[in-house]
Amino acid sequence: MSEWKILPMLPENYPAVATIHQEGIDTGNATFQEKTLTLEEWDQKYLKKCRLVVLLNEKVVGWAALLPFSSMNAYRGVAELSIYIAKAARGKGIGKALMQEIIQTSEQNGFWTLQSLIFPENKASIALHHAYGFQTLCIHEKLGEMNGTFRDVALLERRSNRNGE
């Protein structure tokens, strides 16, 4: 029987995290990022707290982490969410469990707003976010350029019921 568990990410998890991120990059509908980052680059990009991995039969099959929204103290409780599930692990409820855990972990760490930037074509990700209280605030038209084409990006946001007012 397959069992998964969600744990804080450790540096030794990074090769699998990078592989899953590359799967997302390869879809063309997960990120503007063109290649995976080194562990050092990833470590600088993402906040030190609220980094999670999902282990399925002891193998990393998903991850979630937060990026800072701003360096200003007024925005200390606002972060951008990245969440990725390995292609082979999709459809097993792992994304839902990971989303629930990253929300809970973010709130325990004082975050009051989570945002996600998602390509509108990534309907599964948008549906997952909506299921956990994220609202689509707007569609930024032609926000970024990818392979010579300007892409729209949906801005989704979730306000904590525990933190902030």
C-alpha cells in the first residue's frame, strides 16, 4: 500500500525537488523559469521557513515553498506559493494534502496572505488553489515572455482566517 508523508525539506531532498521542478518547466505551463536552479540559487530564492516535501514510499514526489513578496516589514506576512507534484504522483490526493499542510505551516509562521501566479492554461493548479480558498484576483495579460510569446498570468490570493485582519 502506498503511503505518503509530508516533512520539512532537507538539503538532501533537493535533487528530487529539482527533478520535479524540471517536469513542471518541461510542460511549458508551470513557470517562466527556463531551467532548474542550483541548490544555492534555490536556497536564496525561497524563504528558509515553510519548505515542505512529500515522500511517497520514501521518495520525494512533491514540494511546496514560499517566496518573499517584499523585503519591507509591512509585507512580512505575505508570500508567493510554489507547489509542484511529480507527474507520476498526480491524482492521488497528494496535492490536496500538501496544499493543506503548506497553508497550515504558513499560518503557524505568521503569514496572513499567500499568492500564486499561475498560467490560466494550468487548470488543475487553479482548481487546487480554488479548493483551498484562493480567489482569482485578476488575469495579468501578456505579463511575461516565454519563447517569443507573451503569456497571461492569473494572480490568485488566499487570506488567512487566523492571521491578519
